[in-house]
Amino acid sequence: MFQILKANSTHSALLSKLSEQSFLVPHGHSAPKKDIDNYIAANFSQENFLEELENPKNEYHLIYYQNEIAGFSKVVLNSENENIKARNTMLLSRLYLLKEFYGLGLGKALLEFNISFAKRYNQRGIWLAVWVENPRAILFYKKMGFQKVGAYDFKISETHSNPNHILYLAF
């Protein structure tokens, strides 16, 4: 059915491609096209992923469905947030799925995997930022037990930011 594997530097090109495709579906209309294109170029390049994969703070996991890549997650252990009093919390920086894999339970499986991962590393909870105009993601996280604890402006470009909720799941 599905398989979750730890990503490594050999996956940098795959992560670059997956990021662009999966980011555009919920966020492609959130800012002017030029801003979105520049954001993708600056943040989702193969070189950027190679650098991130070599940083021991970052942990990437790939999810496959019937031997096809479906998405990935990025987490950062011991990542504090001003809206959360607990220490030793994990940031879920990205949980991206390709649109053709929506509705198969893969997001839930990947999130549950990351929650177990956080608990193995003695994290007290998991937090994330989600765009306020992404109702599908907000509903998903709320169903999984996350609570809104704050707000954050996600900078797309020098002239455009998107308002985000900070959501938290305490263990």
C-alpha cells in the first residue's frame, strides 16, 4: 500500500520537483505569479534541498503509494515557537502531497509517522504554520487534534506575505 522512507542527498532533485508540484496546488494563487515563481526558485532548488538534507537538524521522509512517490515531510526537532510554552517541540515544516494522491489517507499516515518520530525523540508536541486560506489543510490538522495557538505572516516575497495560523498538537 504505502511506504515511508528517510530521504537523503540522492533525493534532492526529487524533492525539488515534488515541492514545486505540491506547493502550486494550494498556494499557486496566493500571490502574484512572479512572486510565486521567485519563491519556488529560491526555496525549492535542487541545491537548496541538498543543503537542507546535509543539515542534521532537518529530517525528510518520502511517502510512496504503490511504488509511486506521493509526497514528503520535513521536520525540525527541538524547534521553539513564541506561541508555545513547552520546550522540546518539533516543527512540521512541510507535509506535501501530490494532488493525485489526495484522499487516500497518505497525509494522515505521514503525519502519524512524524508524530511517532517526535515521540521517539522526546518531543513534547508538534507545531506548524498553515495558510489561513487553505481550508483542506486546516480541517485535516484540526481532525488530527491540532489547536490554533497563534498567527504568522509567511513571506512569499519582499512585497507579499500570506497570513498563517500556528497550530499545535501537545503530546
